[in-house]
Amino acid sequence: MKQDSSRINKTLSSRLPRGPPVVLHHALDEQEEAEFFARTIISLRGRLEGLVDYKDFAVLVSQNWMLGPVKNALTAAGIPFSSEVEVRLFQPLLYDVS
């Protein structure tokens, strides 16, 4: 960033204490991946008790077919959520002209 002289100089910091390291998780299938999301949210919320709430988490999926397993896993874990589906920028639109 220092190379770009047009950028505003700023220092970024977190108000939260140092958290756990980033984890790379290889799931066997979409169900296991969705359950991992739910377990991780519950675990982090417990470890950071009082500092974060469910509204502080987001699960982003790149494929619409992952929405079902994620919603099922969050519901089964008792995690409240809302779902917003966005159409991808270059997603082709299909029209039935029959």
C-alpha cells in the first residue's frame, strides 16, 4: 500500500483480543462442511463469550446448491440466521421461451 501515493494512510486494528489462527478444513462432502461451519460458530461464540454474537458471523457460499446443507446445519445447531441470495455478476440467465 505504501507504493500507492494516492491512498490515505491508515492503521487498522481490532477491538477484540487475538483470536484463534485461521484453519484450513477439508470436508468430505457438503453436509460435513456445513456442520463444520455450525460447530465453528458455536465454538468461537463460546470462547469469545460476551464479545461476539450470532449476528457477527457470516457464511458465504459460492454455489447456490450449498444453501440447503448450510441452512439445515445451522437450524439443527439452533443457530439463528437469515439468508440473502445474490445473483452472480456473470451468471447466465436462462429463459423458457416455449
